[in-house]
Amino acid sequence: MSPPTNRGASRFVRGKARGGSGYRPYFYFRRNGRVIPAGGNRPAGADHDSTSRGTAQPRGWNRARADDGAGRKRASNAALDCSYLRPENYVAPEDALQVRSLLVDNPRACPGWRLYFMREEYVADSEMAKRIVAVEAHYQRNPLIYNVALIRQSGCFQLSAPVILNDEQLKLVWPTLKEDLQKQPLRTLSTVAMAMHTVVVNNGLDVAADEAADSILPMVTTKDSYVPRRGRTRKIYVRPEDFVPVELISSISHARVDSMFAVRGIVSSVGEPICGLAWQAFRCTRCHTEQSLRQRGTYSPRPYHCMKPLCSAKDNFLALRNSPYTRLSVRQIIRLEETSISLLTDYDNALAGELDIELRHDLVDSVQVGQEIIVTGVLKLRELSDNSEQPSTSAAATTGGDTQAYLRACSVQQAYHIKPEFSERDLKVISMINSEPNNFKLLVQSLAPELHGHEMAKAACLLSLLGEKINVLLVGDPGIGKSKLLQNCAQISERGGFVSGKRGSQAGNQLGINFTGRNKRVMDAGALLTASTAGHCMVDGVDKLASKQTLLLQSMQAGQLNVVLPGAFASYDAQPAIIACANPQRGQYDQSRYLLQNIRITPALLKEFHLVYVLLDRPSKTRDISLTEHVRALHAGSRKRSQIAARFVLKPKKSDSMCEINLNDVPAAQPKDDDDDNDDDSIMQQDYDLDKRLDHSIQEHGELDLLPPILIKKFISYARHHVKPLLNDAATKAIRRHFLELCRRSEVEHEQSQIGMGQLLGLISLSQARARLDLASTVTSLHVRDVIAVVTESMAQTRLGAASGQASAAPSSSSKKSQLQNFVRMMQMRSAALGRSIFEFEELKEMGTRAGIMTGISNLVELANLGGYLLKKGVNMYEVVPD
């Protein structure tokens, strides 16, 4: 059945020839008066050479079925090698419009117009033209900010909001620049880039004219002079900065698509860069007109006619590889994990907010896993099937299961040196917390209030969060609350990572660098890289990560993580502070064994921890009563954290001093007398019990309003970013005196020396962290006093375990003399750790139990009293005589 005769001209026709005189295939094309089949077999008997009226026989049609002279028949489609017959281009008649050509007809006023506005025509006196001229004038008025030669070479430039928005002359022409950039970012960025492109082209013409004028002078021109070739200016990209405020990823709505956003986070995943040809430029060999054709899929189409109106060329188009209109599309998908001081993450039940970022052009490979960056971009939607080789899709980011929101990056900034912003309310609350008489106690009690009775361990974790690279290890019986303390520390840490060793191999993959994806080409950052650069990594159950303890040791010693790949080697900086906990191997801590015999950890890894605490569930009537009152008050509502914000807003400051411990301190700027050294000695040697000072009993002190975690996080973040304390002379002398005492004690006791530069740097970092807690700019001797109490308690607990192991391992430890020596040594170390010398008999009995002396404690106490090591002060009260 022939089609109707009034059918319009078409390149794709279905059916037989009009008039029925000549055969045409079922699908065929008309081109240049010829009929070209689109595939299929000819029916039998249709090999006669006939043509229809006004239509030429297709080239190669009869030759396809003819003999080749050797008696062999050619294939029916062997001669059909036309590129426009591919099914990628012409599958159905309506698909013929998917390939679109672009005529390069740039106006003289805006060279490169088609690079930025492909479908829009240039109008001379339009508002767009006036804005372009005004932005050009802004660039020319600031040559020191916009280096034209560097912009031409790099193909991009930074556009700072304070610079361009404060230009009064530009405001007269374009007063809504900031609003247009937020609501219509792509069009506004194209306008700004078009102005820079015009400036760069005009500057290149001026430079070429100057070089041509210089070459005319006979004294300058030489035979071997080289004039570099100047190519055509390619597309220039704008990198805007500080035009929009940083927002939370969870607050981004899909209703604001095609708007500009700025988010801050840590790069948790990096995908493989994908390259492809987006546009291909061609030149007509007849009229030399340049046009560009969009490239899609794996097949590269070519133009079928010249787009110039007066040119009738249909073929012989020359592909231009060096043209600015031949553009490669290079993109890369990364995943950003949100970091904000206004956000708390429950690592036990949920993950931090994540968002996929698309990097293009020069931004590709500009970031690596573990970096904290601020990304400014345009919110877009994409189909989920497009990211098969990219990081796995987050279920929270999908809408309806078909599309996913992502951010097309316009600029990337390093966020390490950019301080977080605090509101006026935040600053007022921080000031109120600092005005507390004993804010150290308030913060320690507010940190993991479920863990009661272990204030020294909580104080060590708090100082680690305030300091830099202070490693803490908590060892103790199960059920104490170590995991809860680590989760709370991960919540209030500004840049923290949490790994639970209870999950086995999955926890090992979350610790270091891992490769995921269908082809294992997506690099995921582990907790060590996520918490790198002044962050904190919490490891719950470090003893269960036997195969990954090497990664921890490498990170704590060298500060790097190495990745070995076939034919490649990479090294990443990983310098987080480690706060870890471990459970005993036998279910309960055995005080008669070594510390290393109780937990499954290597000695080299144990040595890297600055503070080690043993948390035991000791039966004590006083502690049980205090714990009961604490739990009752916590659940009854007397310690509701939600009430603390209103309480601080209404509470006036009691004094101008920062903390109670600084009332009697002497500022470093004042001159010191000759008796200052003696005063420092009296301060360090007085009866000072930090554990008792940090403890809070409801029966004695009444109720205490605890701080919510969000306020603790903001206080710690403010102290770390805005307080940089320095050591004064008194603090330096106190640290030096204590360090030399530790070295001397290690030599006298003939122990394996673990005192080195790491411990000295740890003392300095802890002292600076203690000063940050008071928001003090100077580290004083009173700050060092608290640090020495924390360090001494930690060393006493670990040495008692070592002494008990020696006592149980040595054959001669059963003698009364060796038992008495070990018992006296433990009492003296315990007295030095707690800062007091008077103990009850139950406490002395506990020291003997930890030393491995299960029986005969009363006899040892009597022998120590007779030997002058103990002085009896009353009923069941003894004073330890210092060495």
C-alpha cells in the first residue's frame, strides 16, 4: 500500500515507492534524490534495475546482490556503510530530532557567546548585554585580583562575594546580582563567565598587537626569535565563594531544585572519574563555517548538512579536535558526610547525613578521602540508574525511588582553616558555662552521666577532646559504661568517627581505607581518615580488632595510612586522637595479672596511649548509695538536660574570674619574687585530691543541672578554635620537674622505660587542653597540677597491674619480705596518684588484693607499721610515709 501523495518531504519513510513502479525497502531514507534502504532483505524477483519517476536508484543497491566476478554473492548490507543508518540515531521517525547541531555565530561584542548561551540569540542593547559590559568593567578595574593571563591558562577563576558585591558601579547596573546567583545560578554564572571570556580575548588581542609592533623594529627582531602560538580561548568556568551561607544537608529540600547551596562536610567516598565527548566541532569544507554537534552514547554522529543558510553542502565536514567547541565532559561523584556543631549523630542507631557531589572539569581529582571541604553548587536530580559505578545510593536521599538529589559543584574550598560560626546566643551560653565556679566538674559530670564513679577517666576523655592527639585507653569489667562514654565522646566531637569492634570484619573495614562498588573502584574513607586532622576516632572493643591493630599502630606512630595497589602506592595523612576501650579476656578483670595479660592488645600499641585507666566494679557501700541516688535523680527529672539552656540564660555571672582554680594564680606578665619556686613546690606537693573534687554527691552537694551534649559540643568547638594557650614560666618548670621525676623513678625501679618524648608532648598537650577548658590564654601551674593528678592516677593503675603480675610470676614472692616490699611500693604510688596520704584499712586491703596478696593483709599492715612505712592515726586509719 503506497503512502498518500500529499505527504511532506522526509528523510525517513515507511512503505513502498509512490506510484508502485520501483521497489523500495520497508524502511528507507531519502537523501540527495536517492533512496537508501535502512535494512531488511529484498523480496525475490526484485533485482531488476528500475527507478521511480524523479527518484534515483540508491548507490550500491544493485551491486549488493550482484556477483563480484568470482561467483560469490555479497551480503545484502555489505555496501550500506552510511553512518546515519545506525540504530543509535534512527530507530523510529520521532527519534530523528535527538541529534542537534549548533552554528557558531558569535557576535563581535561577545566572542565565545555560543560557549555559554547555545539557544539564546545576542541582542545588542538588551539588559543582558549591559550587565556583561558592567561586569567587564569590574574585572578591568581590579587587575590585581583577576590575573587575566593565569585565568586564560587555567580556564577558571575565583569569584569572591565581598569583592564583586561591594562594587558600587556594578550595583547601578546589576543590583540583584546576589539574588540572581542564588535563584538562577547557571544563567548568572554564564553571564559572569561570558564577561571574563571577553576580557581574556581582548587582552590576548592587545598582547598580539604589541608583539607584532615590537617585531617591526629591526633591533629587536632576530632570526631565531620564537613567537608562541596563541590558540583560541576555551570556555572559562566561575568558582563562586561566600555567596550563600552554609546549610545542613538535612535541611535541603527537593523543592529547591536548580538553586545554589553551600554544604560543609568530610569526603567519605570518591568515585572513579568518567570521561566522554560532549560536543564535537566540524568545519564545512565549502564555506568554512564552524558548527558543533552534541555527542551522545557510544556512537559519534556527524552533520548531514551545513547550517549556513546560503551553503548547500551535505558532506565532507572536517572534524576539529582543537576547537573550543569540541568539549570533553569529565565528571566524578564524591560523597560528603556532614559535619556541623549544631548537629548530633547517634552512631549507635543512625549515620551522619550524606550527599552526593558531582565534580566537573578542573574540580575532578581536586579532593581526596578524609578532607573537610565546603562545596558550593546547584541542586539537581538524577535517575538512580546513572550511578552504577558511583558510591552506593543513600535511601534517605531518594524521592519516590526513581530520582536522587545531588549537588553539581561550582567551587570547592578547604574548610580546615575556616572557623565555624557561632550565634550570639551560643556565645552567651558559652560565657555562662565559663562563669561557673567549677566548670571542670560541671563538664565532667555532664559527659556520659550514665557512667558514675569514674570521674578521672571521664576527665581524661574530656581533656583529649579539648587537646590534640591525646590517646586514651579504658580497660575494665563489662557493663561499666565504657561504650556509652565513647558514643557520647563521638557525639560531642567536632570531627569524630566511631567504630565498634563487636561487629567483627565489618568493623575492620570501617577503620581503614576500603574499596567498594560493583568493580571495586569507589574508595571509602574509614574512621581513621574521617577523624584525621585534629579529630577523634572512638574504637569500641579495640581488643577485638586483632587483624586491624596494625592500622591503629601505623596511624598513631607515623600519622599515615598506606594503600598498596597493583602497580601503585598511596599514602594518606591520618593523625586522629584515639579514645579506645577494651574488655578483659576472661570476662572480668583479674587484678593479679599483667595489664597485657588481661586484654588482647600488642605492647607496641599499648605504649602509644598517653593515659590508661582500669575501670573496676568494686563493691563499696558508699559508692553503691551514691550510684543509687545518681540513677534515681537522673530518671526522676532533677537532672534534665533540656532545662540547662534556660537556666544559663537567666543566671547572672558570679565573678569575672574564669574558674575557681585561677583565683590565686599570678599572671605571667607580672614580675615574680624569689619565693615563687617555693610557692610552686607547695602547690604541687599539697594534699590535693582531684578525684574527690570532681565527684558529686547529691546528699552532700544537692542537685546538679547537667549540660546537654549540644552545648558541650559548641563549648569544645569554641575553645579549640579560639583559644591558643601558651605556657608561662611556672607551668614550664612544673612540667619539667614532673617529667624528670618520672625518668628518675623509672631508672630507680629498673623497669622497662616507657618515658620518652611522647610522654613529654602529651603533658604539654594535656596542660594546654586544661587551660582551654577555662578559656585561658596562658597555661598556669594550677592547670599543670590537675594534669599531673590525671597522669599520675593513670600510671599508678597500670604499674599496680605490672607489679601484681611480677608478684604472681616470681617464685620468691611468697616470702613476707617480698610481699612487704611490693605492698609498700603500691601504697606509695597510690598515695602519690591520689595526692593524699591517709587511707582506711579497706583501701589498704584493696591495694594488697591488686598486688596479688590474697591473705595476711592484717599482718602486712602491722609489719609496715612496725617498719615505719605506715603510721596509725586512729581506728582503721593509717598514714603512708613518703619515700
